[in-house]
Amino acid sequence: MLAALPGVDPKQVQVAVQAGRVVIRGTRRLPIGLRGAHVHRLEIPHGEFERVVPLPAGSFKIQAPRFCDGCLMLVLERGSDQ
């Protein structure tokens, strides 16, 4: 699974499998140099976000989450009850 999270600090992201879904929560902050600026157009929203991705039936756990070039890469492993 790949989630594009440009501009998000990996320390500001939480990932969990809950009720048959992958839930990704986090906060995208404006760069320090822009926090007091008057922004005319913002192409990537900032602030808190949540993404929910439904999974097929069964139990899953997340293996080896990692960030690379603004993307969160997750490997999901099926539980042993499959």
C-alpha cells in the first residue's frame, strides 16, 4: 500500500489497522518560513488529516512501514487465521 503524503513529517503520522480498515492520521504543517506569510494559493492543504482505506475480509497487521520521497509505504500481512 502506498499513500502520498508530501510535506508531512514522518513523526507526525500514526498508522493502524482498525475494524477492517487501514487508518492513517497525521498533521501537515506549513514550512516555518511561510507560517506568518500571506498565502495567495495553497495547492497542498495543511493541518490535520485522516485517510481510511477498507481492507478485504480477514485480519491484517502492518509490517515495515517506511517513508520514501514523501510517500508512506506499508506492507500488510494477513493474520494466521486465514
